[in-house]
Amino acid sequence: MSAPEEFDVIVVGGGPAGSTAATLIADQGHRVVLLEKERFPRYQIGESLLPATVHGVCRLLGADEEMRAAGFTTKRGGSFRWGTAPDPWNFLFALSPALSGPTSYAYQVDRMTFDDILLRNAARHGVDVREESSVLEAVTGGGRVTGVVYSDPSGARRELAAAHVVDASGSTGRLHAAAGGTRHYSDFFQNLAVFGYFAGGGRMPEPDAGNILCAAFDEGWLWYIPLRDDLTSVGAVLNRDQAPRIQADREGTLRASIQRCEIVRDLLGDTERITQGTYGSVRVRRDYSYANTRFWAPGITLIGDAACFIDPVFSTGVHLATYSGLLAARSLNSVLAGDLSEERAFDEFEGRYRREYAVFYEFLAAFYDMRQREETYFWKARKVTNMQTDDMQAFATLVAGASSAETALVGADSLAHRFSSSSAELTGAVERTGAARTDSGERMTELFRAPVVADVMSEMNRIQQRGVTGPATAETPLLDGGLVPSADGRRWAEPDAAPA
């Protein structure tokens, strides 16, 4: 190989996490190269967005107008046939005080288009985007990661050097090992998803026609995502012990699951599954929740699915990807500018990222625990009262990572009690809310009064507010002794140094 090319930052992976980080770092004048193993546009699952991504991160990236012009289906929340109530209920973005108003919506997107928008936007912002370039290994020296070796489109091996590498290569990448940690899986969230695409289908009544529908049935739950008038994503999330059945007959397993779920069965009716082209396959995804014990090490940072993954029922995938990309960009911009040490900046990154993972984990544990009508193995295994000590210790490891300072998470009994209380609060809030309705009356705000919901929405609200209204006037540290975003949202600042 010839002498390595030199950059300030190497980003590995061109999905939402990588494109977000690369764009925000290049915007500060740094030399950024992004290596993507595939040629975009390419297929990807994870099609339902949250407002913090659309109105917060995408505005910071300068991609919001292109998003609006793409004609994606508008979603004003989620509709759920879940819990003990026989009728579906709504989780509407407009009912969160911070999300109300003209930005109280998100999009259902086909990821081929959405991811391509973000990657091309990165290139316009000065990122050196190299597609069909597969990273082979990390280069190390002096106790840190100093670059990568990759295979270019011709198959030639090339080396790049940089002050920092950002691993956004997803769940199947191997670069995360360079951070020195291990990947821990949750025993509580280990599901398999089998899914396909249908040529249309029914919709929820207006104005909820664009909502994602999540509907529980005896063996698991189904998602129903209206991507376009002529395209609907439908998937069944089943227990991992269904793997042999799925492997033997993907199509039959998906069809049987649809037939067991009345609301989805009725919406689809006789709509045909698409059998040709990009959307013509019945696919399987392993939805095992996990987190690495280290999110960063000298010279390398893990973001998106390279760092962690959580169950998809609340559409968190792209949110956690773009959120982690934003956090990593703030840390790198601060370090490259000489404002903060690497340790100070990336401890903030990891602390915030693990906190966001933790609140979603607790929310989803409470959410699954609500399902009480069936007494099948799938739902019994997801009762928080059945969580074993090993499950609780695994959660503590997922959240705390390599740190042993998270003393609040060590006690299995207290953690089980907290999860049970969160489930009871959420169940009560849903019961008081009642069936899906289109008004934003007092009863609908009950969901946002539940502490577990308030926790899961708090940081998303901050990200969205900053994107919509500009710099916060009085943002306080999210972590004890932590940092705050700079006025432009692209770096970190010490609290006493941040402008009012």
C-alpha cells in the first residue's frame, strides 16, 4: 500500500448515524472522509421516524427542506392495539407540550430515499464520500486507533490516517472491537422479525391514516407502516424460539401471524404481497437488544447500531442513530478545536447516549408488561415481575457499560420494583386516555404525565426544540457534572462558559 491519506476524521458507514456525524463535523471546517461498503441508494429496514430526527437533527444538517420535498407519508404519532383495552389507542406527538404546534409530526420513509438524502447532503457539506469501500481493519499505534485499512471499488487495499475514527457500520460490522469492549445482549428483548411489503392496504381513519400501527396478538406483535398509498410494510415480531418455523417457511409464518391479528388482517384484506423488485422478498431480522461495554476509546467512537440496539416497537432505531451522530460530532468538534480533552468530551457523549438507551429500555419493558390478555409464553416471558436477577444485572451492564459507578442500577430488587411501577403508571395512563380519538383534549395528555413517558420524551424534546427555535436560553447539564451544548448546538461547553 502507498502512504496513508490523512484526514481529521474517518467515518465508517453511510447510514443516518454516519451521515449525521460526518456532516456536522465537516461543517466546522474539518477534513472528513466517509467510507460506505455499498452503493446508495440501497435497501434498509427501519422506516418510521420520530419528530426529534425530522425537526431537530435534519434541520441542523440542512436536510429538512429536501425531506419535505420527498413526499414522505406524514405521521402524527403511533396507533397501538396493545394492553388490555380492545380498541386501539393513540400516542400523538402533538400532545407533548414540547412537540405541539406545526412540527408535531414525523414521517414514514422508505430508507432507500431517506438514507440517500442524508448521504448526498453530507457530500454537499464537504464530506469525501466513498461508496463501495469496505473497511477491513483498524490501524492502531501509541495506545489509540489512528486510522483504517479499506478495500476500494477496484479491490485495492488502501490506508487512511486520522485523529479519530467514527464507527457507524451497524450491527454486523467488526470495527467495534477496536474500542476494546464486549457486546452484551439483553435476555429480556430477544425477538425475531419476519416482514414483507404489500401493494397498498387499508388505513386508520383520518387524521391518523399515516400513523404506524403496532398490534399485539397471542404470539407476539405486528407492525403496519403505510409508506405510500401503494406500499405498506408489515412485519411480525416473534419469540426467538420461532426461528426454525421462520426458516422453514417465512411467507407462511408471516401470513399466519397476520391471520391471528384481527385489526391487521382486516386492514390488509385481500391486498397482495409484492413479490418482485426491492420489496419483493420476505425478510428476517434478528431483533436482539444489546449494548457494548465501551462506546469509545482513544481514537475511536461507536455510534448507531455499532454501539447499541433496542427493540423497535417505539421506532427508536433512526432516532438513536442520528442522536448518537449528533453527540459524537459535538465531542469531536470540541476536541479538534482544542476546547476539551478527549476524555471530558467523550465521557459526555457516552453518558448521554447510555442514558437515552436506558430510558427507552425501561419504557419498553413497561410497554411490553402492559400486555396482559394472553397467557402465552411470549407475553409471560415479557412480564417485568418474571425478570430474573440475571436480567437485571444484564440491564445494569447495558446501561453502565464499563463503569461501575451506576450504583442505582445494581440492586435487582429495587430495579424490578421500579420497572413494575413504570408499567403500572403506563397502563393507568393508557386506560385514562381511552380509545383512539382525533381531538387533543385533556384525556389525551394523560400519557405524557406518566413519568416513564416523560423520561423517554425529555431529551428528544430538547433536540427538537433546538432545531426549531435555535439555541436554548437556559439549558442545564443533563448529567451530573456534565456539559451543555454550545449556542449553535455543534460543540460542548462547560456550563459556566455557555452563553445565556
